[in-house]
Amino acid sequence: MTTTADRIRSLVLVALLVVSAFAGTVAFAGSAGAVAEPRDAPQDTTPPVVVFQGETLDVSNVSQTGSNDTIGDGSVTFVGLAGDAEGEVQSASSGADVDFGNFETGTYDTDGDNQAEISVQEPRVTDINLETQEGVDVSDGTAPIDANLTLEARYNFDVADALEITVEDPQGFDVTGAVAQNDTIVQTRGTVNLDFTDVEAGTYTITLEGSDLDASRQVTVEIRESDLEVDIDRTEVTQGASVIATVTGDPGQLVHVRFDETDVVDDASPNDLFERGTNIQDRGVAENVYFAILELDDNGEAQVRINTRFLEDDATSNLEVSEGDDPTNRAEDDIDIRVNSLAVSLDDAPNAVAIGSDLELSGTAEEADRVKAYARIDNRWVPLRRSETAFAEDNVDSQGNWDITVDSAFVINLEDSYRVGVAADPQEAGYAADEELTQTEFSDLESASATIRAQEGDLSAQLSSSTIAFDVGDEVTLSGTSVGGGETVNVFIVGPRGTTTTDTISVGERNEDFEEDYAVFDERGRYQLIVVGSGRDGRFNDARNPSELVEEDIPETASQQQAVDIIVDAYDDAGSDDTIIELSVQSENPSLTIDDIGTDGQVEPGTVNVSGTSNREDETTVFLEVTDDQGNVIQSAEAELNGSTNEWQTDIDMSNVEPGTYTMRADDDESTAQVQFEVVESVAETTTTTAADNETTTEEETTTTTTTTTEETTTTTEETTTTTEETTTTTTETGGQAGFTVAIAMIALVAAALLVMRRKRNE
């Protein structure tokens, strides 16, 4: 008979067996979860079995989902089901030797049932942490030279491979054995101790990578001297600039930075001087010093921004750093800051300005917030204006630069020499925006000035051409400058019959220039152009739009001269300071000419200059063709018209052309012209010779070249010139043929021979 005690003993025994079995399973699983060297086969064969790209494994024992069989050691086909592997097909000759290096990540089926036996993953080192013994993370940070750090790694392939650790010093040498307690990590979240005691300061690089798999990650740590140090981003500044001070020491350390009170301006507070920073614990004044208490962060650093506006200018201040929060502690390190006086420069100012035009000023004012322009009128400095409603001032940019535009129609609007200046931050000094300053008040501000003469403005205008082809769409360019006038000029174009076209052109802000093209020349005759610039007040005497003036004042029956008179009278009455310029352009039938080519229509083989005229618009292209007596084109070129002179010219290469008669034809799309010319071996030249009794004989000078070739090849050139004494003979040869040139040469030779014989007789 089974008693209650027996039942209890049985239950306890079963429980012990279950616990033992579970513990054994856990122990087995734990040992299988990490490896110290690359595996040959997966320990867990239950599908889907995880493998990693780059592994070569025996997967013959992996169970298949469609049966109780394993993959086996025969050939096997892997069909991608999901992930990047979807649709991929890979094969292996043996399930006992499968290279997964070229497999895409994802799941694969091996038995055709669309269920995964294999899951391919990318090996990855997901994270590295470097911590001090106090738990401060110094990964890619800094640590003191005696630091003992813990390296922890996380990676996804600890069932397949181990991580190898490499530590390189600042010179790139492997110091793993000297620093690392171990050179491998065999499971994710595994740790290794790194001891940096007695190493040299500098940046160390720690690399973790699979011993066989292609996965790695790096982290750096800067090992620095453990002494407390202070550094600044700039050692010399202009008063008002911010200086960043960086303190380095041990992570979590409490330190303070300080200035002696003699370095600080009167009435400054610690909060003014140490305006902000990282981990500032407190600011104060004690023991004749201004101090800020800082707590160093996990990297052993803290920063504080120092406003040098509250340090004495034109002086050197000393910043000290000390341990703890007691301002009487000995300084561990210090650094000097040179603070220069705030300076304003006026680098770009013209010598003169036209009254009514904009005056452009520029310069620098490092650390100032804003600069303002003034002009000295008698003994007062008067604020200048950018417009009727705005003062001439500008914010200083981050580079310390400023630019101010002054409208000279205000304050400096009389012809005279003015002292124009700029001052830094007058409103911060308590001066109102429109307040005039005394000489002393202006001098007390940081300022700079220059002498500028204000003078009456000027209007200029010109046309790109004085003639134009009518009714072909050609344009004439009107350009000029309006110095000291308004922002626009008015233009009236009055045709030969009084028809008037109007326009308003904007004047450039910087160069005060203007330019516009017009193609309104559809009648033959002279067009009158009237350009009107406003006076120094920027306003036209007649405030109407130019088109309104024409519509309201000029009758349709008005002649050209009547229309011109009405327009001029509108702007040129008593008291007006508008400026008027009258121009004209002749509109005529399109025309094109070619100048005579060469000398008397003859050229030698080589480069030939061709020129001519046209009344087309500026930069019109003239097309040129050279044809022979059969009409064949043997050469072509292009020329560009200079509209201001109505001339064109170009060179044509005739060096390989046979002697003969040719035609040069020019075409500008509206007109054509042509001229004949000859290519000859030699062009006759005209020479002027002075004879006896100051008489001048003009004749053709003929040069005969005779070349005789023997065994030693001798070349002789003889020049003969015939001069008729006591008489004047003029011989002119025009358009001669080649045969005539030879005949003349023969006559000259005979004459030369006779002259020689005559001289011999006289001897």
C-alpha cells in the first residue's frame, strides 16, 4: 500500500530529475553559445540553422523541414525564400562542404517544401565600449595616462567565430601584448581589461575583428598626461571677442579657472566674464580673483566661454586652472590672453561722390555689433542716412566686416569737402539714433574717418552706331552713366515723322551705369534720341511717366522737331536741374561694301586682308567666299562688324591658291557685294626717287632675279633702277595683266643696259 510519505518522496525525485535535466540543457546550451575559434559545423542543427557569410561549413547534419532526413553529404541546391536571398539559387557539390561566401542574406530551402533550413546572416560587430573603472565611457574620447579601461564588445556571430583584439600606439605599432589582458573575446558582451599605465601619451586605436569572418570595428582613446591643463582657442583677440578655454584632467574631477581682479574691468561680474560653458558649477569673486568652478566630463574635459569685453584692453591677462573649488589652491597650469583695443577701419571710401548718388563705405570692426556713419558739419558729427526714413548703419558680420550705403542727397548735399566717419556701437554708449555728437563724444567711440568731396553729378550717353539698316530688326545699343542722379533715366526716340517711342532705364546701383537695346527703326531717315537724367534730388522736373508725357503733350500731327522741342521743354524749364542729352541715328537701306583688295587689285599668295563697311547692327556677321572663274568656292571666312565704325575686316588664307583671277563675295543676310582680284607671283611696287635739281621721278621699280644653277649652284640677284635726269616722268600702272608686267621688266632691263654703256663712254 502506497503511503502519503511514499508519494511525497516520488514527487521530490521527479522534481530533482527535471531540474537536473534542465540544468544540463542550460549548461550544454551555454557552452554551445560561444566559440574560441572558427567552427566547422553548426552545433544546433534544428532548422532554420543560422550561418554567416564567409563561413565554409558542414551542414550535412542539418534537419530538413519536409522530412525526418538531414541535408546529407550529397549535392544540395539552396533556393532563396526571403530577404536579399529571395529568388536566388545556389548549389554545392556536397552538403559536408558548403562555402557561404557568395550567398545573399536571407533564408534558403533545401528540400523543396518552401520552408527554410538555412538562414544566412551578415557577420557584424555591433558595438564597442571603453569604460574607466568608475564607469565613465571614454570611447573615442580621452583618458589619463594611468587609466585601466574595460573593453566590451557586442557582435552577432559568437556561435561561429571569436573576436581578435589589436591595439596600436600613436606610431601605429602593435602594442596589444603590452596593454591587453587578453587578445580575444569569445562571446558577445565579453570584456577585456586594457592597462595604459606607463605608456606614452597619444591616440591609441583598438580594432576588433573576426578571426576568420570579415567583420570589424574600431574605437580610439587619447591617452593624455594626467596633469591638469588649460588651453584656449585664441591667444590674441580684439576686446569683445569670445575665447573658449578648455580644461583637461581626470573624468569627474572638480576644478576651477580664475583671473586676477587686476585683469578685469571695473564693475564686471563673474557671470559677465565667464558667460557660459559646459558643467559650470558656480561663479564668484573671492581672494582678489574672479573664478568659475567646473566639473570635468566623462572625457576629462570642460569648457568655459570668456567674454573679453570685461578684460582690460591693450593688456595681457593670465588665466589659471587649479584643483577643487578653493580659489587659494596652487595653480596647476596657466595661459596668457592678449586683449587688443577694439578697432574700426574704413577701408573702402571714394575720394568724391556726385550729390544725390549713393556713397558706398566698407571696412572692419571686429567684435563690434554695429557701426554707424556720420559726417562732420561744422563742429558736430551728424548721422548720415541710407534713405529718407533710414539711417546709414550696418551690423558687423561674423568675419568682422561691414558695408554701409549712404544717400548723398541728405546731409552732404552741398558741394564741399566733408569728413565722413563710422563709429562702433554708438547706441550701446547711450546715444540716440538721430543724435548729433560733439567732437569729444565721437572721438570717445571707436571710429575711423576719411575726407570725401561732394560734387554735382553727371550724365553721359552714347550709341553703338550712328547708322542702322532700317526695317530689318537691327538694334542700336544706348549706354551711359548717371552719376548723382536718380535710379532711372528717361528715353525718348523720335522718328523721322514725329512718331515717338519711350522707355525708362534703371541705373546700376554700384557703377551707376545703364544700357538698353532698341530695334524701332522701321522708317528711313534720321531718328532723334533724347536721354533725360534727374537732378541731385533724384526727381524729374516732369514727374509723369514718359509715355504719359507723349500722349498728353505731343499731338499726332507734330513733326519730329516739334516733338523734340516739347520733350526738351518739359524737363528744361527754369529751376530744373535735370540733365538732357540729344543723340541721333540715321536709318537707311541696308548696305554692304568691300574695299579694294591688295595693290591695284593684285595680291601675292599668302594671307590676304579683306575689309569693308556695312550699316548693319554691331557684331553682325559678314560671310565671305572666294570663287574661281568657274564659280567654285575655294576659300571662305567670316568677319564681325564693328558697329561704332561700321567697318569689318578679316584675313583669308590664299597661300595654296594658283595665280589667276578670283571673285570675293560678301553677304550679311540683307546685302551682298563682290569684287574681283588677281593672285600673282609678284606685285609691282611704286617707288619715289629724287633726281638732280630736286626733281622727282616716279616710275615702276622692276626687280629682276636671275638664278643660274651649275655644279656649285650660284644665285645672283641684280636690281636696276632707271632715273631720267632734269625731267619728271610719272608712270602709273593700273590693273595690269601678268604679261604687261613682264614687258615692263624687259624695257627696264634694256634701259639699264643703255645707261651702263653711256656711262662707260663718258669714262
